[in-house]
Amino acid sequence: MGLADLFKKDIVIGDESLAKGFVYAWTAVALADGKISNEELGKLNTFAKATDATKNFYSEQWIAAIFEEAVIIYKQQGMDALIATIGPFFANAESKERQILLYTLMLLGCIDGDFSSSEMGAVKSIVDAIDISREDVLFAGMVFASNK
């Protein structure tokens, strides 16, 4: 089994609060360069479905509402405030959930062909905010690199 297979097998985020944290984090990276492309929006929706991020409560309306909440925080208070709201959603997250988040953030950052310094900065800030361990960062990086 390859590294990427670890992320494709039985990825289910069944906790609504954690799923909301995922959407907030994805939104932060999508907003990092000051614009959100259609590719980024499509990838965000794909991630939600692929991870079954909201297995018992998923709907396109739900993800749109959570995305809009995150955008409002960003517009009213800025990127730092948005990233600060993400940490509590991951307070009880397992290592694999943190790895999955980081892996999807890296994919999202590259969707437009350019992992910009602002997107990379947002990912680093999220890593710090949710206290992703160095080992989890390295593991997610290896998975990401093996798929490129």
C-alpha cells in the first residue's frame, strides 16, 4: 500500500465541529492570495465529498454556509482572525485527521499551478494554530510529494 492509499481508505470525518474546521482551513488557504478561483471552489467541494467530511449532515447548502461564515470572518477581521478560529476545531483531532487536513491544504494551494508564498504562509499558520507535529508535517509532505 502506497502512502496516498492511507488517505484514500476509509477517510471519514464524522464530527460536525471538526468538519467545520476543515472547511474553515480550506477557505483560509483559498483566500490567502486574495482571490478564490473556480478551481479552488471545486476542489474544496470535492474534498468535502471525498473525505465524507460531513457524513451524517453533508449538503451543498451546509458547506456553502460554513464557507460563507469563514469568508465573513476574513473580510471583517482578516486572515489572522480566521486562522485563530481554526485551532479550537482541532483540539481533539487525531494525528491522521491533522495529516489529512495538511495534505488537502497542500493540494488546494497547488490547484492553480502556483503554490504562492501567501498560500504557503497560510498553511504554515494553520499548522501552528492546530499544533500539527513535525512528524505529521513530514508524513503529509511525503504523501504529497509521492503524488506529484
